[in-house]
Amino acid sequence: MVLTLAAPLLIVCAYSMLSRGAYGGVELPVTPENYARLFTPLYAGIFLRSFAVAGIATALCVALGFPLALFIARSRRPNLCLALVILPFWTSFLIRIYAWIFLLRDTGLINTVLLRLHVIGEPLPLLYTNGAVVLGLVYGFLPFAVLPLYAVIERVERQDKVLLEAAADLGASSTAVFWRMLVPLCMPGIRAASLLVFVPCLGTYLVSDLLGGSKTVLIGNVIQNQFTASRDWPFGAALSIVLIVAAAAMLYAGRRGGAELA
Amino acid sequence: MNAALELRSVSKSYGNQRAVERVSLTIPRGTFFSLLGPSGCGKTTTLRAIGGFESVDSGEIWLNGERIDLLPPHRRKVNTVFQNYALFPHLTVLGNIEFGLRQRGAGPFDEPVRRVLEQLQLAGKESRRPSELSGGERQRVALARALVLSPELLLLDEPLAALDPQLRKQVRAELKDLQRRTGISFLFVTHDQEEALALSDALAVMNHGAIEQIGAPTDLYLRPATRFVASFLGTMNWCNGVGVRPEALKICRGAPPDGHTPVHAVISRAIFLGPVTQIELRTASGDVLLAQVAQGGDVYKPGEAVQSWWNPADELRLTP
Amino acid sequence: MRLVLALYALLVFAFLNVPLLILAVFSVNAGRFTSWSGFSLRWYQAMLADGNLMESAMNSLVIAGVSTVAATLLGTMAAYAVWKRKSNWFSGSLYLSLVMPEIITGISLLALFQWAFRFLRLQLGMHTVVLAHVSFSLAFVVVVVLARLRSFDPSLEEAARDLGATEYSAFARVTLPYMMPAIIAAALLAFTVSIDDYVITSLVAGIDSQTLPMVIYAMARRGVSPVLNAVSTTLVVALGVLILISHRLRSL
């Protein structure tokens, strides 16, 4: 584990401080240049957009996931419901994104149906938009949010049921019980869910690449580009370091703040 | 050479914390011996050191004249009944009982297995899984699994703790019978003084990693060597520097018989317990004493001023 | 209130599952376009006849097979070691590697390989893909096996030793049988993530190691194709079965 995680990260760290090689790779001398470039408006803007997209997707995943998790926790067949969430979650991420291309593109199913029904006169531009990227992220990462939320709600409803009953006994309406007891008691799971969605969303590459086209460029795409087409490994490494530090810091803060991971 | 087990100055510490400190004891063959003490006193560590699950820092452990403290657990001819029984969940009752015999590799097992199944009333349950057994049955499988190997010493780590109180008394009696019938030496670890007194031929009281006293149950109860032993085995009143058991403390409204010094006290509580009533007294110097009055004797009420006294033969003088 | 919640849940389940169902429906559509024109298996026949697709699927199977065996062995050993001596630091890095964006894992491994190639006369190819897959499946295996070990009573191992088993035989006859369902579940999971991976694979693959997801990606970039619908449906069904079995085993 140390070998598979630490060794590559150390090398990326070293690369980020070196100069660009002629055909990819790295050369001496050591330079702070790569990190300086991060602060140019172009890249600062991409970082900002990546944080915004990941933030919106996370908020949507948690907001959509909580009632679903609540339903599963209270349902008579929780295992079946969980299977309906987990199954699409583990079956090929790539294919799930492709399914949305199939639905969203100009000659896709949604536009075809709407045109046939004469709801619209010409195809709506659905694919290759920021909205498509957020949709793809929510679709892809919703299960990431539902699983920890389900775990915590199930536990709270089983162990702390008496607290919920006490709140109702003291005159709280069911809305008040939900917002003032259930949600605060489930906070560790909500934090965990947010982390589990936000961190991978922040570094997403496939979703923005396939659903965002050239319009929605996020950090993940820039990093991939530096290591392939642009052949600027040191700069790609510097971008990666920022992403890794952000991910590690959030994970650390989440654990300190009592997020229940796994 | 009639000692089943001998510990010679065994010590064990974890970091700075001394768990067991120079513990020496000898368990004669064929006895039921208990290690009694509060939790964290080092009794379980001692047991685990004998079983081979903890290494000792210094000292020696001898089993029937053979030094065993450097042997791995599977080479020691002792077996353990674990606190939660540690039955293998993926094996049947029979699989659990045969486990040790299979490790030895010597067959046939049928005869010893049949005998132990009968001894512990497990016949007919061979193909059950541990999860399908009651608490009492699990405990018997744990015993059977260890006894089928005819160990030179059986270690029992609070084996009654997981049973409910009513079952516990019944199993206690069966355990004692079993030990007598098999003649195997038992080393029984418990924090329950009543259990230890009822079962043991001899017991050792431990506190803070060291042995406070070793002896027969009556010796320890009647002639405790330290204040800790006196208080841990039963209840002890401390009054003017001497100890008196509640059953030896007497109370009266008038003067005590000649030659006895009375202690003035006020009754603060009287609790009816059936055969006896437990009286709580507060002396002028602020000591709280407990006394027992048998059913049918005088009736006392809280607030009443009385005299208490005891026979000097019943008092214990112990340095704190 | 209950009804609203149930309706809502139904909608979300539909959101999660219907897009894949639609792909399945159109994979048996006789026509090329997004309108129904009769049932046909022609796209499945086209898929099986496509040499490039079949070759990449073969590559994927080999890579997933080898890396699953290796990751399961190493991961099980690692989980057992972690369980024996509890380490906070380790579990922290485990979660980090689980949530780490794939692109980061991919470029770190690429950087590592390129650095190693300075000393070894090697190039990117099947071996680097296998190594990469082992390294990212490892975390999944460790998490699954460790979760099972958490519910394992350590005194069972001691009991086995007490009854005369050597350290090795206590592990083999008591601990290993207990871990087994989790080990199989972990292997199935490792196989799935390996078969499925595109981002990391595409970075560390050589010319001889084109995998199925790489071909799917290229097809998806070019646009929608009915053959791709057939490929998708096949893969989803196959992986779905593996995942269901794995899930069953883990909840034993």
C-alpha cells in the first residue's frame, strides 16, 4: 500500500519541481516555474470552475440522496433497494456516461421524442454543456452519497429512535423532528457522503471529457492533457499536487470532524 | 513433584505499566484453584501467560516438572476455556471437539469424543453449529473441546460470565462435579468472590498485579492477611482500627454483656432481605457499620440509638 | 408523507437504472437510428464479428484475470497484517487511495513507470497495465477483507493455538475459512474495477495493450453506434451478475 500510494506520489512531487523534457518526461534544473503558472488567470479560472462544478454536484448528490437513503432505511426490503443503487454504481462508469450521450445528443432519444411530439421545433443543445457535466457527475456519484447516508440513517433510526420519539413527545412536528433531530444526528454520514462525492468529482476527467466536450474544461482534463498531447509533465505534476493536497486536506478535516467513512 | 503448575516469580509489563509483578504460586495436582481479583488486577494476563498467549518478561512457568514458558501455545499441555468460548463458527459441535485431536493427528478419535459428549450431555447435538446452541450448551462445547485433549491443567477465563444469573448457579455446581470426576486440575479466573469461594479447593487473591494471599477459602475469609483481601471477600466493617464481619457485629438496646466495650451508634437504615435484616449504623466518629439481625429477633427502626459490640475473638487486626 | 417518499424513491431508481435499460432496448433494435424498427440481434452479431473489439476484450480479460489474482493475494495478506497490528495511519492512506481521482492515480503510476524505465530497458505495455490494475484494485480488496476481519473474534485464533494448532494451521483452518466469502467478494470486485477501468489504463497502456474500455471510449467519442449499445448491454449484464454475487457474499 505504501509502495502503491507513496512512491508514485513522491515521484509526481519531484517532477513538479523540474523542467519540461523535449519529448515528454522531465529534465533538470529545479524550478518553481510550474507552480507560478498555476496563478495565471487561465488556470485559476479552471480551478475555480472545477470547485464550483464539484460543489454543485456534491450538494445535489447529498440533497437527492438523503430522502432516498431515508426511504431505503425505512423500507421493508432494504437489500433489494440497495441493489438497485449499487448495481448501476459498479457497472462500467464509461458505459453509464455513454448512455447519457445516447440520451442527450442532438439526434438522441430525448430530442427525438420531443421533436416527434412537436414540443420543440429543433433539437435542444443538451450535450456538451455545463449542465450535462453536472448531470453526469450526479448520475455517476449519487450511489457514493446514498451508501454512507443509508448507513447512518439506519443506525440513527435503530439506536436513537428514542431521541426522535422524545422530540415528538416534547411537541416537535414531523418536519421539526426531521430538520432538528434526524439531520443533525446524521451529520457524520452527511460529511462522509460529501467527501466521498466531492473529492472524486473535483478530479473528474471522463465526465467532462465526454459530456462537456471542449466547453467545460476542468482540472482533470488539463492534467490529462499535460501528460499526453501537451507533453508538459512538470506542469501536469504541479496541477496534480494541488489536487492531491486539496483531497488529502479535505479527507483529514473530514476525519477530524467525525465523518464516518466506511 | 505433585505440583500441576508452578509459577516462579513471573512478571509482565506493557510499556510502563506493570500488569503482573513477581507472581509465584503452586497448584497441587487435581485441585480446583481460583485466581480472584477485580478487573485489571493481572489475573487474566497471568492466565494468558500460562496458556502461551503472552510472553513473560521474567520468571518461569513449570507444568508437571517441565518448563513451558518458552514454548508456543500449541506445544503446551494446557487448554483454555475462553471467556466468550471462542467456538469456531464454521465448524459443527463435533468439528469443534475434534479440532484439537486432528491437530495431534493421532486417531482414532471416536472413543474420547463419545466419552466427552456423554460427560457434558452433548450427545445428539454433534451436527449443530455454535450459532444454534444455547448459552449453556456453548459453554459445555467449550469445555468438551478442551477436556477431550486430557490437558494436564485446564484454564478457565470467567467461563460463567456470559451466562444469565439463574443458569450460573446450576453450571457452577456442574463445573465442580466435572472437575472432581475428571481429576484434572482447574485454574479458574474470576472477579466474583462468591463463585471463587463456592468452587475452589484453594484460591489466590490478586490486586495491582501481585498476589495478596493464597489459601483455602475458609482461611482467606476468616484470616485475611491484608485489608484488601478482607474487604474483597465478603463485607468488612472497619471500626476503631479493627475489622468485624457484619454477621459478627451485634446490636442491643441496653448494655452489652460484661467485658465487651460498646460502640454507640444510630441506626440509619434497616433493609429487610428475607432471612435477615441488614442494619446500617452510623457511629459517633462517623464510621458506617453493617450488621445482620436474624428474622424473628428484635426489630429496629431508623433513628433509634443503640449499642453495638462483638466478641474479641471475631475481630481482625490488620495494618492498612 | 410515506407515499411522497416512495414516489420520490421510485423516480431516483428510475433515474439510476433507466438509461442503461434504454441502451439494452436499443441494442436489439433492427434499425440504426433512435427509433424503433423491430427486434434483431444483428448488432450482437456485428459485435462478435468485430476483430478489434474481440481482441481488446481478450486483452481486458487477461489483464483483469492476472491482476485480480495478484491483487487478491496481496490485498488479503495486507488486510490480515493490518488487522493484526492496528494502524490509523494505514487506514488513512487507504481511504485516500480509494477517493483519489483516477486521473491522479494514473499519472502517478505513469510517472513511476517512466522513472523506473530509466534504469530498466522496458516500455509501456501489458505488464505496466497489469501492474497499474493490481495497484488500484489492492485498496478495494483490503477494504472488503478488512471489513470481514473486523467482525472476527481474535480469540478464535488463540483457541486454535490452544487446541494444538501451529500458527500456520490456526490461520489456515480457522481464520482463512472465515475470511473466504470476503476474499471471493473482493476478487469479484477487483475483477470488475479492472475490466471497467479506462482513465488509468489509457495513461499507462502501450501499443499492444488496447483494452475493451479504450475501444469503447474511442467509439463513444466518434458518436453513438448500435454496436456500442450491444457491447454496453453485454458488459453491464456480465458485470451486474458478478457484483450481485459479490454483494451477496459480503453480506453473509
